Amino acid sequence: MHLPRILVAAPGTGQGKTTVATGLMAALRRAGHEVSGHKVGPDYIDPGYHALACGRPGRNLDPHLVGEDLIVPLLQHGARDAGVAVIEGVMGLFDGRIGTQGFASTAHVATLTRTPVILVVDVARASRSIGAVVHGMATWDPTVGVAGVILNRVGSARHAEEIREAVGLPILGEIPRDPNLATPSRHLGLVTVAERDESAATVAELADVIARHVDLDAIGDIARSAPDLEGDPWHPVTALGDAAVVEPARRPVVAIAAGRAFTFRYAETVELLCAAGCDVIAFDPARDRRLPDGTAGLYLGGGFPEEHAAAISDNVTLRTQIREAVADGLPTVAECAGLLYLCTTLDERPMAGAIDADARMTDRLTLRYPQAIATEDTLLTRAGERITGHEFHRTQVTPETVGTPAWFVDRAPIGFASETLHASYLHTHWAGYPQMAARFAAAVHAR
């Protein structure tokens, strides 16, 4: 597959990767290109901005979540019919899962996909020293091809000239200091697109900045230098195999939580459920009074329910319906925010009450990239199965489990599971484990 592509990386977090990557996507699209946006790692928020910039779903590329062998097929799938792909890195270029020598890092994905790297460097507090930083990044691993540099937060023409003389790679752009370009953050990272009424204007502004200060023609030349990708694109029907039910006689409804509080889910999750013969319909737990008509399955993904706890709690009619439906055996999957919603309370506000546990915000950030082991046969898993996932939250559920745990993580039981319910903090990517989608869909069809 011929796919022009670049990967936007940085020496560390906070250098401006998201600003530059999102702006590049939007500027290239404005210039007439069909652009596909991708994000290294498990993050859900950046792909939302990528989707807004590209006009198509943002996608994740994470070897930890789906395995090395699926990275190129998922890139090809996400970039189908696109003229160029822009991949945004995660953390520093060589930072991956702790203790694995860079597994699932930006560099790892760049090597797997043979994608030229554009290095974004915040130069606000240095000049000639930037040359040393760039030299180290470009030469430390010969399998990673750093093709050029974009200087971010340049102070003046003299400042830029001093850096240009020290850097031994093409300078593709010089973005001036502008505090208005900072993207707003929250306790877990960026504010989601769904929660920013001005998101479209922000992306348009980023496109303006990139178009003025970055050489898009040079970026295009680098993207076209990427070698062709081998193999076939990932496809949900192929991934499901015999479990695919593209045109059943009747397509049962899977209700997926959406709105401002529930924005975290991978695009492939919906694609797998559709390929398994389900109709996926979104609903907003803060606004909609009832589940979609004909709901035979419930998927509650991640997000920030704590930011919208009052609106969710005040929606008594929906909370009551969901509590009764889960108790009646409605196949239900809940990850992180979904778990909080199913609890009895969240920061003392009433929630659905489908799980006998209480949730509260804490000062402690739980951030881990674990391997989880299924405890028993449940809605999604079979006893002893090993799954990779990630956790990223500042809440605590008490008790952490009752009855059958969803997982063992670091030898500790977590979450809540049964033949019809699977709820925990762990986020999983079903493209890597399509059997989970197949089992959920089978339960939905049976319902």
C-alpha cells in the first residue's frame, strides 16, 4: 500500500506535539489533501482533535494494546482512501512502557511502520543547546529516521538563527511563542473536544499558524519518501472470522454512552460490533431520559463523569432504567467512567446503583499499562485469558470488587463481572482481542 506519512515526535512531553500534529492535519486538509490522523499510545483525547482536524475518525496505534503485528494493518485500515497520514507520538520519542526498553514508544511505532519522524522541539529556554538535543535524538537509534525539525516557541529572528546554525537537520518550521496556542488541560490531560464549544475555532487557528510558519511542501516531500506498506489492512469482518454477522435478519441495538461525559472509545470497537451484526446507537446519560428503543446491549466507555456528575445524577429516569436493565441481565460492558456510572454514588451523588460500590475523586493518579488475567468465564472473557490494557484515573471505587472480579492485575482482584456484566477500570482495545467483541455481540443477539 502506498501511503505518504509522517510521524510528529518530540524529546519529551510538553514540547507542542499535539499543537503541531493537529495543526498539520488541519492545514494539509485545508490545502486539499485527504488526511488520516493517528495517535501513538492509548490516549483518547488527542484523536478527538485529530478527527475534528481531518473530518474522519482519529485512530490509535499502540503495540501494548494490540500487539506489534497489528500496527501496520491498523494504520492501513485507518488511512484507507487517504492521501497522507499524520501520526502523533506520545511522551518523548524513546519513552515506552516502563521496564521494556521502549516497547510501545513513538520510536517503536516509527520503526514498525517505517515512517519518517518530524521532531518538534520547544526552544523557549535554549538556543545552541538545541543542536545537541536534536543530534542525540537523531542518532541514538539508527532504525529511527528523523527527517526534519520544527522549532516551537521561537523568541525572535536572532534566536531562530542561532538554533539553525546549531541543528544539523532541515528546519521545517519556526513557530513563534504564543500563549494562546496552549491547549486547555485537566487532571488527566487535555479537555475533550466534546467539552469545548470553541474546539473547531481552535483547530482552525492551529491550521492558520502551521500554514504560516511551517513548510508544508517540504513536509509533503518527506511524507512521500516513506516506503510502501506491506500486507493487508485490518478489517473488522476478517478479525471476527466466523463471528462476523454483517447482514443478520435482525440487528439488535447496542446503546453506547456518549455526550460530554463519555467520549472515550476506540473507533474499531464500534466497527467490530457493527460487523458482528449489531446496530450501535449513541445516547447521552446527562440528557437522554431513556435508552434507545430496542436496546439489547449496553456499552459504557470512558470519559469524565466526575465533571458532569450533577447532570448525570439528576437524570433519575435513565439511572433507574439502567439499574433495572443491568439487574435484569442486559449485557453490559463498562470501562472506567462506565464503572463509576454503574456505582451507587460518585462523590456522594447518586449514580445508577447497578453495582454495590461507591466512587470518589482522590489526589492520587493511577496510571499503569498492565497485563490482566481473566478470573473466570464472564461476559467478555474466559478463565485464565491474558489481556493487555491501561488505566488512567484519579478516582477510587470502594470496594474494589464484589463477587466475581473482572480481572487480576498485579495479582490483585479488580472490577465486577458475571455472565452479563463486565465492569472495571481497565481500558482494552478490542482490535487486539476481537473475541471480546464477538462474545459481547453474541450475548446481545441472544438477548
